[in-house]
Amino acid sequence: MASMEMYLPLIWAALIGVAVAMYIVLDGFDLGIGVLFPFTKSETERDQMMRTIAPFWDGNETWLILGGVGLFVAFPRAYAVIMPALYIPVIVMLVALVFRGVAFEFRTVSRSKTGWSFAFTIGSVIAAFAQGVILGGLVQGIAVTKGEFSGGHFDWATPFAFLCGLSLIAGYALLGTTWLHMKTDGKVAARAQGQAKYWLIAVLVCMAAVSAYTPFHEPRIAERWFSLPNFYFLWPVPTITALVAFACWHWIERGREVPPFLASIALFMLGYVGLVISNYPYLVPPSLTIWDTAASASSQVFMLIGTLFLLPMVIGYVIFVYWIFRGKVREGESYH
């Protein structure tokens, strides 16, 4: 029983981590399309961009639901602390996603698409920024007293959280440009290839800024990365990140289609790994660990059975949809 109580929270933490990673990748390029809308010259080109995500965009957000529900079920104490601490950016994110979804659907049937394109952009940018703010607010720490949130409603509103918000906008835009270069042809693909290098530079600048900020302002993170022998085991992470960034730049310049998108995903995952390394085992930094916030073993087992049954079905559906709609979206193709 003791071993079960030890490993069940780790299993659930891994499942939630996978769900968040899948959401970042799959909905990332989706949100990135909205971020890139203002840099496109015509509604015809925006139609082509929208067609690349039309079969996927709503299904991509399944992973966000899985992550949120998993947190509520498996780590109710963490959920009870994180939600009041980050209530405002969470609500802003959800409203922006709904607003964006409405704009997506109405844009397809509206005679005048300009207003709905603007709405789609606003929803995408705000949702991406809010997600970054949530991440920043969590990483910088939440005030907890006796297992309950004891801070203010605007503790999350810091320069670091806003930096994380801008970083996520840049990262999603990079995913969007490399996705468009891979999935389209003509002017949209050519413009995406040219923009990808600028967004890659923005992402690297943001990653460097976040990486420099966190060790200096969070002693626990500095100790994790720079104390010995940790340093000897962790130095490959930034080294591999630099190599992947160089490869991404090289592939973009060479006009390769698939490798830059995969490299962009790899950059996101390396950043994600860095955050996990910095904060493990805390689920609510810097005070509540995975085990401190875990639900009872019986509750975790009950929900785990259902999750392990449904998860392969969700993954299978995702693979099926992406396989069916593989290939490029050509200029002039019908929207429907």
C-alpha cells in the first residue's frame, strides 16, 4: 500500500504532463495561426491558413481538458490552491478560447471576413498570453499557508509572468510558421518560411531571458541547476537546445518543410523538460509536492482505470485525423 501511495501520484503527474505537452504542441501551431493573421496580406491567404487547421483545432483542446480534469481528480489540494491564485488569467484564457472558437466558425460563413479574422487574432493572442502568464505565475511560486492559498488575487501579475506570456506568443508563432511552411504552398508557404527565422530568434531571446531570470530570483532553481553533482547531469539540456535551434535555422534556410516543424516542437519540449527539472517534485512551488497534494489512493486508482481505457482511443483518434488530412493545402481550394 505504501508503494502504491508513492507511485500513483507519479503516474498521474506523468499523465497530466503528457496531456499538457500534447496540448502545447497540437494547439500551439493552431494558436500560432491566429497570431500570424496580421502578417498576412489578404483574406484569401487567411482562408488557406485556416484550412490547414480546420480538421484539428477543436480536437486539439481535448488535451487541455484532460490536463485540467486530471489535476482536479488526482491532485485536488493543488487544484484548490492553483485556481484561486491564478483565477483571473485562467478565466481570461478560457474566455479567449471560446471567443476564438466562435470567430473561427462564424468566419467560415460570413460574407465579410475581416471582422471575424480580427476577432480570431485577438482570441488567439490573448489565450496564448494568458497561458504564459499562468505558467509564469506557477513557476515564480504561490503563497501557501497551512495547505491553502494565502496570497492576493494579483500576485501573478509580475514582469516575469508577462515575459512568459510574450514567450509563449513567440513560441506559438514559430510553431505556426513552420506548420504553414509544411502544410501550404504558394505565397503563404513562402512568407511563413521567411517569418520563421524571426520568430525563432524571438523564441531564443525569450528562452534566454527566462533561463537567466529564474536562477537569480529563485534560489531553489539555482541550486537545482548549478549545485554539484547536478550540473554534470543537467548541462546536456541547454547544449541540446542550442544544437536544435541551430538545426532549425539551417533547415529553414535550406527550405526544408518537415524538419523545422519537428525542431520547433523539440525546442518546446526541451523548455518543458527544463521547467520540470527546475520544479520537481513541487506541483505548487515552492511548498507543496506531488505527494502533499495527491488524492486518496482509491480515488486515483478508480480514475486511472477509466483514463487508461480512454487514452488510447483519444490518441488513436488524433493519429487517424492527422493521417486522413495529411498533405498540403493548396491555393484556391474550396474551404469546405
